[in-house]
Amino acid sequence: MIIPDFWDEHKEKRKISTRRQATITRFGWSDISKADAKRHAKQRVDEAFKKLADGHEVERRELRVSYNGSEGVPIREEIVQFHGDAIVTRNLYGSLCLNTPNVLFADIDFDLIREANYKTFWAWLLIILGYLQFAYAPNLIYNFSWNTFGFELQYYTAKYLYEINPGILLSGIGIALWVLMKILNGRPYGTTEQREEKLIDKALIPVKEFSENHPDWSMRIYQTPAGLRVLVMHDIFNPNDPIVENFFATVGTDPVFVFMCKMQECFRARVSPKPWRISEPKLDQGVWPIDRALIKEREDWISSYEAASKGYASCRYLTTVGSELLNEKCEKLRVVHDEYCKANEEKLRLA
């Protein structure tokens, strides 16, 4: 996990053959100085040109983004506080995030739970089959399947539907079925609390199954505004450990979360509210570091955001699943996480 203090960028155009030239731009970073970051950027440009000269495909320019960035580029966010080797940063839209190289967090999204309904398989199957028939075999179903329904249906199809391609009808039925499933899955039932409890119970099923197969694991479960968060307490892990990959897959972790954990070689948890959930605008100063002229505007936004955040929690502790084993490092970070998130203040709204 790398979260540098200093950043710079270097752009250079060079001839790579008698007829070709290329322009490559790379970022550089450093914990020492901006000059050292510039040196690093030039070094990365040199490395990219060497790969290009050796016949490899090379990305000409890296995206200037904070977290979901180009592969090999570290997290580009303002460092707010250190807690050992864990770092609290402020992300692109202004929320605080806890980044740790080896204390395992996992986010489970309720939306993925809602959509994990086998009935939607048939909807997607109809949509895909309809598209394939329409695009690649326009006469196949009409000449074979369509006529098996009988002359009368074919007659009315030709008369009233102007011989609509059956593939379009298949896809249309599939889309209608998919919409119906979405409506049924999201249909209100009971109170808000009852709906949340049902989603939580459903999301906990794979967590408990994993726990049965790994009885030494200790997992603290939190409710977030959009799902569950799991904090593993019995041991530390490398983000690329096979057991971590198996854990993510089994409990149904958000795929984007999994991808970024691997790319940035760290685990991450948002520990302050999303601005729009507390009626605040998003932070609008771009990717860190920012221009000095914008610092005052940024500081004013932070003051307003922190004042608005006081009445909200980022997650709420629910229960612990599994063993009572406790790793000292995990426990120390748990204290930091719970304090930032206000995880034990049950009366606060989640945001």
C-alpha cells in the first residue's frame, strides 16, 4: 500500500524509429519532496519508452484520478491521519477512508443481494437469445420455431404485427420479465426496519456458511447505508492471499471493492458520511494535490461537511460471527474504525 505525500507529472516526446515518434506522460510520487516526485516521473517515462522500443504495447498517458486509477499508480488522496501503517485519507468527493495494508474489510452490497434471484436468469436468457436470433440468424426461428405454433398464429402475426422478427419478441418478453422481477424484488413489505432485517438476514447467510467452514475466523458485522461491512478480527492478511479471494467470493463482496483491493494492495473502509446523504455538496477541488488557490475553498467545505456529519454514523455494529480469537493489530484498528464511524451510537442515522 502506497499513499504518497508528493506528486508530479512528466511529459516527453521522443523518436522511436526513423518514421515514428511517441509522446508519453507519467506521474511520479514521493514521500520526500516534489522534486523527488518529478525525478520518479521522469524515471517512469524512461521505463515506458524502453518497453516501447522493445516492442511492447505501452499506455501513452495515465489517468489523473484519485483511487480507481491506472494500474500501478497508488492512491492519490490527501492524507489526514496515520494510525500505525493504516492511513486515513479524504477521497475525491470528500469522505474519509481508512486504508490498511493487512486488516481485512469486506463490503457486501444489498443491491447485489436483491438482484441475486434465479428468476432473472430466464429473463436474461430470453433477452440474449432474442438478440442473437435477430442479429445473426433472422430467419432461423421464424422458419422453424415460429411455424410450429400453427398457421393461425402465423397469420395474425403477419396481419397485425407485420411479421415482427421473433427475436425482437423474445427480447421484449425477457425485458418485461426482468422489469417484473425487479419490481417484485423491490416490492415494499412491512416497515423499513423489517425490510432492513430481511436484507441483513439474507446477506448474513453466506457469511455464516463461511464461518461454519472456517471456525477459527472471527468477523465483526456492521450495517452500512447500502449493505453490510465485515471486519475480520482473528488475523491479518495480504489482499492477494488465495484465502482472501475465497472469502470475498463466498460472502458476496462487491466486485469493484475486490478489484480495487487487489489493484491498490490494501483494504479500505469509508469512515465518514457521503456528502449527498447529509445534504452537502460533493467536494469539488479535483484530485489531490490541489492548486494553492483552492485550499481556502477546500477548508471551508471541510468545516461545513464536518459540522453536518455530527448527526450521522457511517456504519452500525450488529454482531460478531465465528470465534473469539482476537489479533492485537486488528483490535487496535477496530477501535479507530468504530470511533470514526460512530459505529456504537445506535440512535444516529446511517449516511
